[in-house]
Amino acid sequence: MSQLRIEARIPIRIDFGGPWTDTPEFYENEPEGGATLNAAIVPFIPDQTGQLRPAYVTGVLDTGGSLLEAKYETVKGTMVSYEAGIPSSGLGTSAALNALWLALIKAVSEDVESFEMRRLIAEKSHRIERELGIIGGKQDQYAAVFGGINLFVFHRDGTVDVNRLEIGEDIINELESRLILFDTGKARLSSKLHEHVWGNYFAGKNRSWLVRMREIAFEMADVLKAGDIDSFGKLMWENWECQKALHESITNEQIERIFDVAMQAGCIGGKACGAGGGGCLLFLTEKGKRTDVESTLISMPGVVVKFKFDFEGLKVWRCA
């Protein structure tokens, strides 16, 4: 067969409400399951000249003309490579990498951009992580492959409802203009956080906070569709208070200091992305206060990360 080259890209995500409830430890044990509201994004990172460039998770599969010819022999000449030059943690990067890898492999023989194939890739990449002993949920994989702003509902049987929010362009633009993503540069091991949180859950110590975060995801979807950005920010803040109550390691002195100065400068809401404990923080500013908040954050350890919403999700190109 002739050489086949497949290129792909996939976004990462920021989460607004309901984190942790996308994990089997929760939704398999709750009658109403779990729910998260999140948005796929593409960060903009400075290149060597200082110009901002979109930093998708990208990958290439090059068969070298041997993938299907090899059959039972060792495949020679087939290369899969991918990279993600994006912020430290909390944005679902590892899940996006895994989903991209699966998409590249599947794209050799199938269309991977259909709704059902995107779902399959999200499910299989999550399953692989679980089989490797990585504790985590499904929202990262689903956000990456589908793109957009979505309310995902996770049922007890493992099925997932994908609810794309139909929001006016003016609301989307205002939300995007008032959100600030801040990378603390502080790495954390999310699997260790999961062990602490689920230990508390099964001991009956933090269930009420998790249930409230699931409810917040639905409430945030409603106020966002109504264009009430201020209420959206207040719910972000409530979600963060619930998140911190799950286990003491989800926040620390550095994170609390950053939140204090951001709120004093003009934020009405904020939360840690993903599991917390470090990584990226997300803030929603008062209208017209973005510059003030960014100027304040520049003095803190870390960096402001520019980004745009991504509404395409997984994209694949085949080059024969």
C-alpha cells in the first residue's frame, strides 16, 4: 500500500461546575449520577519570536507504507508522534493526548469525526486510563473530542448524555472576554488527590459537597443560556467552596493568596481547574475589570494564559 499520513489536533478544556462527579466512584453510586459543565479551549502560547500561537494537542501517524502489509510481523516504518506545548496541569491534557492517540490509530481505516466515533474514542481512552490504574473521570475526554460548551450527564450505567449549550454569540463573546486562565506553575498528582477525596466519600464525609457540585452544573447551564454572566460567576465561586471541602489538599496557601488578590481586583467568581491542588486557576471578572485583574495577577507566581473557546473538537486530516 502507498504511504499514508494522518494528522490530527484536539483541544483541552476548562471546567466550570460539577468536577469530580464525572468519576465512576461517584456516578456509579448515586441514583442521579453525575454532571459537569465545561468548555473546550485552545490556549495561545508565545513562540520563539514572542508571537502568540494556538497550542492544540497535535499528532501525526505515518504508516510508511507498512501498517496493513505487516500483518503478523513487527510493524516497521509506522510512527505515531504527538505533542502538547500547553500549561502545567488541570486542563485535561493527558486525557486529550490519549484520545488523540486513539483517533490517529482508528483514522487509518475509519471516519473518526462522527458523533458516535467521538463518543467511542472518549469512552475507550477513559477505559484505558482506568485499566492502567489512573483514577479519574470522563469529562476531559468528552470535552476534547466534542469541543464546544457542554453539559455532560454521567449515568450510573456508564452512559453519557452530551448536551451542547445553544448560546448566542454575544453571550459567548462576553463570557470569553471576562474569563481569565492563570497557570500557577505548581504541578500536582491528581491521582493522589482522587485517593484522598474518594476515601472521604466512602467514609461518608463529603457526599453533600459532591451532590451540590452536580446540581451547580445544571444551574450554571441555565444561567448561561439566559445570559446571566454575573450569576454564572457566583456559581463558579460556590463550586470552588464545595471543591475545597472535599479534602484539605485541594487548596494551599499559594492558591488562596492568588484568589484573594484576584477577588480584590475585581473578580466575582473563580475556581481551580480539574482536581485542584495546583495547576491552573480560572477567574470570572466583573464587567470592565479584566485589565485590572490581569495587572494584579502578573505580580503573583504564575502566568496568565490567553485562550479561545474551541467548537470543533477533534479534527483529522488524511494525506495519502
